Amino acid sequence: MAAGQSRRMGQPKLCLPVEGNPLGSMALDAAVASSLDGIAVVTRADDPMDWIPSRMTADPYRRRWIQVPCESSPLGMAESLKCGLRAAHCRNATAVLVLLADQPFVSSDMIDALIAQYRDGVQANKAYIAAEYEGIVRPPVLFGSGMFAKLLRLEGDAGARNLIQGEGRERGLAIGWHDAACFLDIDTRDDYDALLGGKGR
């Protein structure tokens, strides 16, 4: 999910440097290193993709991901999610793992832990599999195909949050995760400044 408008940041954030890398490329790096079968990078329709380093636009990296421009992304996160889901459905996906491009420290280990639970059949009677920290379920989140119809009915800027948090949430599996940095997302200038100051990791 890389189609946000960066309104709270006040400037495009995916190009901001973090540990020598563009912020937006770091979650993609983790996804490429994981056991995901394929990766759909959902972007704004006019995204120049200048936040993806040249090494990731060449093989073997480039064979692992496709760009999915989303014309309706200004309408909210739900639209971006639906664009990605449709792309995954076209590739006959039986599940999708929703990752956010502004979570620079999400790890391939975390991604693979969620996938392992799915492949062990745990997801069969659960709406989703997600990681949690301090009792709060947070992205990334894995949804099986049984949830696709509900995801396609989402609207607005909450994305899938209402399906995993709050009163009407679906029944899912939350895996406790030890590393708080994996859940850090960079939404505002204060978030970014705190990260550069070493408070985020």
C-alpha cells in the first residue's frame, strides 16, 4: 500500500531518507525477501516511483513485484486496498497480506510468520491473521479469500481497520510480536523527526 497522499506529512514521504534508503522502499525490500508468492505495489496513478532504488527495478528484484496504479486512491485507503485486491484476484491469489509502505522496519521474518500460520491451516476458521504488540492488532494483516468480498465493500480512509479493531471486528488470530519497531509508521513530520533522532528504533 503506497498510494497515500502524505497529507499529514505535508510533503511526499516515500522518498524521505531512512538509514540511507528511501522510506517507501524498505517495506518492499522486506516483502521481496519474504516467502510471498507475488507483490502488488499499489501507487497513486501519477507516482513517478522515484522512491524505489534502481537496484529494485532490475532482476531478480523486478520479477517479484508489479506496480498497480490506483486512479481512485484520493478517495481513501479503502480504494487503494481494493485496487490491490483486484490485482491479486487476477493472479488467482487465495490470500492477501496487506503491508504499508510507511512502515520502514516491518521485517521479512514477521511476514513469513504470518504466512506460516496461514499455510498451517490456522486461517481456515479465522477472518485474518495479524501481528500484535501490547495487545493492539496492527498491520501487516493477512486475509484469506473468504474475506475478499467484505474487503471490496470497504469505503473511506479507514481501510481494513474496522475489520480488525473496534466493536464490529471479525474474529481473527493475533500473533504477539516482540519488536516494536516493526509497527512504527511514519505519518507526520514529528514521527519522522523522532525516527531520525533514534527514538523509533
